[in-house]
Amino acid sequence: MASRPCTIKVVDRRHVSPPPGSAANTSLPLSFFDYPWLLCRPMQRLFFYELPFSTLHFTQSILPSLRSSLSLTLKTFFPFAGNLVCPPSPHKPHILYTDGDSVPFIVAESCADFDGTIGCHARDVRDLHPFVPELPHARVVSGNRVQPLMAMQITVFPNSGISIGVTFSHVVADGRSFNHFMKTWASVLRSAGNSALPATAMPFLERSAVQEKDPCGIESVFLNDWWSCASNREDDHDQEQGYRDVFADKVRATFVIGGDDIERLKRRVIEKYEAELPLPRTSTFVVACALVWTCLIKTQQLIGSLKHQQYADEFHYFCFVADCRNRPELAIPATYLGNCLAICFVQMTGSELVGEDGVLAATKAIGNRVKEFEKGALKGAEKWISNWIEISESGRLFTVAGSPKLRVYDTDFGWGRPKKTEVVHVDASAAIYIGDCRDEEGGIEMGLALKRDEMEAFSGFFEQALKKPI
């Protein structure tokens, strides 16, 4: 294992609030879309930008406008500065913003090599962890558990670049909402705070838009699921210690699928199933998910739990989320701030996934699940949490985070596109990040964390799958 990089040095520690009096005290109820994410560990995102300035120049010339633009952005995205309040049962958890609430904002300096840090090669998962902040610990106030929802950290790599690290609770926002927030912040900074956010881009906070779509009582089911799980949850400190124990033997890497390879895989699927009508769904996302899922199962078969035949004949599961905004049956606007995701599961046997045409079969299965979602976004929604718990306990579940549609590489603060983006929280789970590619339109970046021997095997299967002729 390579030597560990030098630690960071904190040079400034403050809090950033919306401008005083700019956002009213607000209590936001959780919708049924939010409840599943109460069980999820915090999200961690990293954006790396090339900035060839010294730490002194950055802190004196760039940092003040970065903080002031964040403050202006929080004026309309104020839930990020608020807290998740979890009272004892039977009271419902909610998000509370009070004037003066803030986001912790750390500025640090690192002596790590910038180019090495943003590489795609396999390296110790802990290499990136110093660049993402921890959420402040939850506290108990009047019997209620109160948890801050976001923290930020800017890390300067002197004369090379910076990283913007954000940790936030999934309860306050899904990927689309967070992406909306980040791009708005970038836009405010580029305009020096002089341009107002267009009305069509304002975050939509009205929870009734979702609550009216719950005639079957999904919220009450999720509340009971949450109260049951909350009573058995580990202490946050114990959870984090468990994650650190896992990190010690893991590496992370980024894999790129070019647009030509994506199109070639799509043609293989269409040719395989051309006699079937309608044809399977072959979107870029579906094909990428199928490719990574089959490579992971083959890796397990080679050096993991699937070495024994009985496990190969059991079902394995893949989970992805689908955005419910702008669905005709729901009519939730694209700018809705919160969670608006359907949780979708796909199941196949290990034997099917590792077969000669495993990628094609997985593409068909995932594509068919997308079609089911399009026919009824909330069908079976009352079982999202219970299914998640049951399938997770099987140990045969992989999940995907992100979407190339979010176009995270378009997050430009005026310094150009990010040199690299990372989703750090996948280090602690059986999750894969799939997003857009910085250097090739139509390409895909995939980030994942595995044990070192597993990563070597996965890399081999990945390269083999891309080279397979049509």
C-alpha cells in the first residue's frame, strides 16, 4: 500500500449564514420521499479546480467573494443551513431553519500532490477523506435530536488548485437539488452577486406538492419503518469507527467509458434482442449500470463470496433511483428542493450475470425496470424501506449513486470546469458512482471502492468487457 499523504492544516474556520433577515424562520415537514434517506449516511462530494495561486493569494483575493456568494445563495437555499429535528415518537421529524443558522466553513491547506490526488488510478480510499468535512455532531435540545445538515471545506493545494468538499444530509436534498444549489452558487460568484436568480430557477419548497400525491398513506408506512429502525440504530461514533475499520483495506479508482464504447454496447444489446418488441431500453445510464454490475459479480465469483456455486444460483440485486420530477402523474417541478426519487430494484441470479451475455441480459433487466417506473413512478412505493432493509441484509446488493444527466462538470465558478469530481461516500458502501465525463461528451465516469485484490480483478473484467467484439 502506498504511503499516506500529508495531513491538512486548517487555516480558517468560520460559519456562513444567509444574509440576516433574508430568510424567514421556517419549519419544513418531511415528505414521504425524504423518509428513506433518514437511514442513509451523509453524502460527500468533492470538486477539484485548477487554480495556480498561493494560499495567501487565495485567502485574500478569492475566499471573501466565495464566502459572500455562498451567503447569498443560502438566502434561497436556506434549508441547507438549517437542522434536522427528530423528536421522540409519535412526533414527526422535520427540517427547521431559524434566522442565524449557518453552514460550517473550513479553509485548509494541503501539501499533497494535486495531479496525483485527482488521478483515476487505484489508491487508498483514505487519501481523499481529509478534503471532505464532517457534519457537526447531533445534539439533544428539549428532548429532540438536532442534526446540522451541511458542512463545507475549501482545501488549497498551493500554486496548483483547490478542492471544494461538501458533506450534507440526504434528507435535505437529492442529487438534483444539490446540483441545483452548487450551480447556483457558482453562478452567483461568477456574476459577483449582481444578477438575481431567475424566477424559473428559484428552488421550489412547497411540500404540499408532494403530500397531495400520497393518497395511499405511504408517509405513515415510512414513519413506522423509521421509528422501528431509529430505536435500533448504532451511535454515530460507533458507525464511523466501523467505517474506518473497513477503509483500512480498500482502494478507490475511476473508470471511464468513452462515448464510442457506450454506443457499441448499445448496438450489441439491440442486435441480441432485435426479434423482441418492444426493444429493451438502452440509455447510456442503463448500459453503464449493466456493465459495472456484471463486472462486480464476476469479481465476487473470482475472489469473493460467489466462489461457492450455491451463492451463484441465488438472486443478486441492483438498486438505482429515478427522478420523479416532471412526471405527468405527479406534476412536481424540476426546481423542487428536497428528495423526489423512486427507489428501483432489479434482481438476477449470479449465473445469469456472469454468463456469456451477462452485460446484455443485465441491460435488458435494468431497462425493463426503467420502463416499469415510467408506467407508474410510485407503484410499490410503500415497500421501498422494508425492501431496502431486507435486500441489504442479504449481502448481495449493489447500488448506484449519481447520474450523467446532472452534468456535474458544468459547475463553473469562473475558474473553468472542474478538473475532477468525486463522490466520497461510496467508500463506505457497496455503491458505485456514475456521472458525466469531463473530457468526452457522451462518455461516463464511474467511481468505486473495493479491496485491492478485488479492484485488480474488477479492472481486468472491465477492460475485457469493453474489448469484446460486437
